[in-house]
Amino acid sequence: MYLTLDHLTKKFPARTKQGGEVNAVDDVSLNIEKGQFVTLLGPSGCGKTTTLRLIAGFEFPTSGHIVLDGARLEDVPPNKRDMAMVFQSYAIFPHLNVFENIAYGLKVKKLASSEIRRRVDEVTKLTQLTGLEDRAPNQLSGGQQQRVALARALVVEPKVLLFDEPLSNLDAKLREEMRFEIRDLQKRLGITAIYVTHAQEEALVMSDVIAIINKGKLAQLGSPEEIYERPLSRFVADFIGLSDFIPARVESFDAELAQVAAANAVFTVPVPPLGLARGQTILLHIRPYEIQFADGLVDKNVLTGVVQQATYLGNIMDYRVHISDDVDVRVQADTAHRHNVGDRVRLHLPAAQCHLIAED
């Protein structure tokens, strides 16, 4: 593997009267191939930025190893790691123009002025900054400032490019444009990238691999499709996309299908990779847009309930349906056949879209 995190742990002193320590990063192991775009995704305070800072060398691990291209890095200072970071705040020098900002790292390396000019010219073309070289940072838009920060990182030709929530200060439209620009550049250059964000859509759009972090631990690792379509826990399913969860009990199962009792009905669903035991309590998971309003001909995997809320969202209707004392589900459907509050409805949960997952 090109970059390996091997049982990486970082502890900080707890800010309590009792003292002790807090595991900001808790035994995280991760293998990253050369040229991959890997996103560390999770809620605020989950440890993803601390993990990135450990990789960059801004923090040193309590235990574990970081290996890049065969060399161990945990005791190597940041300026010796052959990495570059794009920060959330851009960190552009206000007293330098665009050219000088981009060239800064090359001047620190004491490259010849002709080589500096060649590299800066090349990267300004890549990042669509040609013609802006003499401008001061305060004369640039937010998107242009982000491109300067990206160009400054790319120009030193790092082995690994690190991103710490770089788009969070941009407006929604520009953020969407920059996602594709960054991903396109990364693909064209074949550079290894590690990207930190709490924005699920960003992770799905940009990544080869997503690492979901929760409370310092690696909760799940996989492609965007695997993470979204086959979550292994309630946390992962709930964090990335809208989800319905219905408490269930395993009645029986074979190699492929399981029968589970949920909300006064029996459902046939695929057997999950986590394994099952008869009588086990588990969660039946499905996305709101995968639930269908059923006619009288459907008699399998059906719930009956009453519409409690109906919200018009333009292209879809968003419903809250009360099933039982402890079960409400959210349903999203097209606007062609609408249901009103108080309507009694039958909901079909297609077996192929149902997943059995463990409670966290």
C-alpha cells in the first residue's frame, strides 16, 4: 500500500476535574492506494481532522504508525513529509500577490527562478488562474482564493494532498462547482488525496473510498455505493442519507433470506453479512424513497398506518406515517397520487431494498 495508517491512536488530556484522557483517534487502521481519493467523513468532533493532522505531522500519535511509500513518518516533522494541505481558511498570505502565494513553497525549497516560473505557469493554467497572477488576495472572489490555495499545494508536487474541509466557506453553487474541479484535477494528476468533510454529498460525489469516523473509531470503509447502499450500522445509515429504522426480531433464516417480525407484520429480507441468530433483535432499514404505497394486490412486506404529515417539496411529497406506538416511518413519493393527513395507507417495503443492520 502507498499510505498506511496502522492502529493509529491519539489521546488528549480530558478537560474535566477528574482528569484522565480522551481518545480523539482510537485504533484507526487504513490502507490507501496510490492515486486514490479517500474521504474521512463524520460529524463534528468525531476525530477526522485529528486523523488528518496526524498524517500531516501537525500532531504526533500516542501509538501506531504512519507509513508512506515504505517510510515510517510518525516521528518526521511536517516539512519533511512530502505532503501539502489545503485549509478551510485558505491561509493565503495577504501581503503577497497570487504568483507570490503560489510560488512560496518553491522559494522555500530554493528552486531556480526559471523552474519556479515554469511550475507556477503550469499550475495556474490547471487551476484557471491565468491572468490573475498580479492580483492581491483581497481582489479575488472566494472561489479564486480557494484555487490559489489549491495551486499553492499542487505546485510543490507532493506525494499526498490533504484537504481540511476546504469548501465549507463557499456558497452552495460555488461549492458544487469546486467539488468537480478538485476531483477532475486529482484524477488528471493521479495524485493521492485525503479529504476531510462532514458533508455527505461531497463525500459521495468526490471519493473513491469513504472512511466513516465515529467517536474516533473507523465505523465503516468502502466505496460511496457500498457505504450508501449497504451500511453496517445505524450510525452509518443515519449519517449518510435519509433512513427509516424499524425494530425487528429474527424469526427464521436460511443462507439467503430471513423472516423478521416488525411492527405487527412479518418481512422477508436478504440475510446481512453480519450474521444472524434466531430471536435476535435487529433493525430493519430502508430509505424513505424506496417505500411504495401499496394497492390491495400486494400482501407481502406490507405495513399499515395513518398519514400524520404530508409536505409538498416540489418534485416529491414527503410523508410521515404512524404505524404503531413505537414506529413512525418517513415516505417520499412522486406527486402524481397524493395522500392527505388522516388517510389510512398500506406501505410496501420491497425485499431488495430492505437491510438488516445492528443497533450501534
